[in-house]
Amino acid sequence: MTVLWLILQLSWTFFLIGAFTFGGGYAMLSLIQNQVVVEHAWISEATFTDIVAVSQMTPGPIGINSATYVGYDVLFNATGSPVLGVLGSLTATLSLMIPSFIIMLLIVKFYLKFRSSRLYAGTMDWLKPCVVGLIGAAAVILIIKTTWTGGVPQVQVLSENFPDWKSWLLLAGAFAASYWGKVNPIYLILASAVLGMLLY
Amino acid sequence: MEKKVSLWQIFLVFAKIGAFTIGGGYAMIPLIQAEMSRRGWISDDELPDIVALSQSAPGVMAVNISIFAGHKLRGFKGSVAATLGSITPSFLIILAIAMFFTAFRDNPWIERAFKGIRPAVIALIAVPMVKMAKKSCTTWWKWLLAIGSLVLVAFLNVSPIYIILCVLIIGFGATWFRMRSK
């Protein structure tokens, strides 16, 4: 019964994530993180960060990969059964795609009208900056945690993701290598894995 | 009369595309172009339209492209075949890693490796954000919208879903009024 309830919750959560992702895989990560780590507390920030790393290195879209992985982890952690883990993967991945199916099939029907719609373009003009903020928030939440006690915010660095000063150097170095150096993310993750083994 | 493409063939071609796409939707475009135009399934001047539409619809772009292209070939069944094809390789790979990784997560070497990886992953999330900001935050109020969303989600624990809903409604309303008043 509880397992069934968890599967239903997982399905609904990923349906919502699929319906509200505008602007690609990284926008989807911010929604997955909010729903799975913050709202439901199914997995920790550190595990989520690891899942993103794996999803970036493996073939396939990052949003789908993370959903597959999160789905496995949520059910495996709750039950200890790999078979249910696989069921969780299937649930999360397929639920994520249902909104896309409905909307894309509608778009195909109204193809030309949709394309030339200035109303749509104008709305997107508003939505895009908002998505930028959401992705930024995902990055911030993986670095610090804010808790409110009586209207006073308390900001704490997540020690699992940033245990010491070396982590900040890795962050700055990886940003520079990717932004200015245009280093492939796969090589960047492999290099930081080697650095992690050497530094810690 | 064009020859009908079989669903199995659609599945296989998209599985091939999915297996070789590393790094998200955009990396998929050249592969789709190569595989689809070689078979005469989609012409080169159709592709930009498909990409633009898939980008603007919600969800994962690669899935949206597969739905659209599959639909063009065999209707609804074609969309299902193409989508299942494009996600199957990564699904199996992730599943294998997830099962393998849970057994090795406590290994000290793996732990150390991930201590190095985690800050790098956050940098990899920040880079596309900065690139998107440069492109889409063209006026002061767009910057305000971006910073406002960030603060609401990161510090005030507001759900991104509510923010997207609000901005969709406000943006739609504002655009509608502007178009009417012209």
C-alpha cells in the first residue's frame, strides 16, 4: 500500500516536472531538485549532485537521465528492492514524458498557427529570464541552505558538497574551464574526479 | 506513393541517435539531421522549424523532437516508437549505473572522487545559466525577473512551479494587452 502510494506520488511529481519545464535540461534540473530534494525530501542534496554528474556523463538528455536515476533511488531507498527501483525508474521517466506528448501532438495539429503566434513569443520573453533565475536557484541550493527561524534567515554552507576551501577552488576552476575554456563537461567531470581522489 | 517506414525501423534509428547523444538536446541535432535526411525522412529546411517548436514546448527537447519527427513518419504510433527508441539506450545505461553505484557508494575512493566532482557539477549548472542570462535578460525588468525568481526559490523556498505559472499568466496578459492597444 505504501509502495503503491509512493509510486503514485512519484508519477504525479514527474508529470508536474515535465509540464512545467520550459527551457531545456537545466531548467528541468531546478524543478527536479525542488520537488525531489526540497518538497518530498526523497534524496539528499549531495546525492542529487552526484546524480546530475552521472547524468551529464552518460548519453541521453540530462533531464531524462536524472529522472531515471532519481526514480530508481527513491524506490530503492524506500524498499531496498532493485526490482521496485526499476519500476521507479520507469514510472519517473514515462510520467515525465506524458505532458510533452500531449502538448507536442497539439502543436503538430496547429503547427502553423502556433509558429507565427506573437502572443506566444511575447509570453516566452517573460518566461526566459524567469528560467534563468530558476537555474541559478538550483545552483545556489546545492551550495547553501537557508533556514528561517522567527523571520530571521540563517545561511549555512552545505558541508557535503563544500567540505573545505578546496571545493571553492574546484568550483571556480571548473567554471573557468567550461565558460572560457569551453572544455567538454565529460572531461571536466573526469578531471575533477581525479582531483578529488588526489586532494581528499 | 511513399513507402511506409516500419515502426521498428523508427525505433532503431532513434535508439542509435539516443545512444550517441551526450550532453543534451542540442548535441542531438546534427545526429538527427544526418540520420533523417540520409533516409529522406525529413528535409534539411524542415529541421530548424522542428527544433524551434521542440524548444518552445515544455519538457525535454530531445523527446519533443522525437515526438514530432516520429509523428511526421507514422502519426501517433510513430511518435511513440521514436520516443521509446531515443530514451531506451540512456535508460538502460543509467539503470545499470544506479544499480552498480548503490553498491559502491561507500567505497572511499568513489567518495573522494565525488568530493571533487560535486563543486564541478555546480559550475556546470552555472555556465548555461550565465549564457542564457546574456541572451534573454536584455532589459532591466528582465534582470529583475531573473533575480526575483532566484531569490524566491533559493532563499524563500517558493516552488518554481508557482513562479512559472504566475509568469506565464502575467506574461500572456501583458503581451495580449500590448497587442490590443496597438
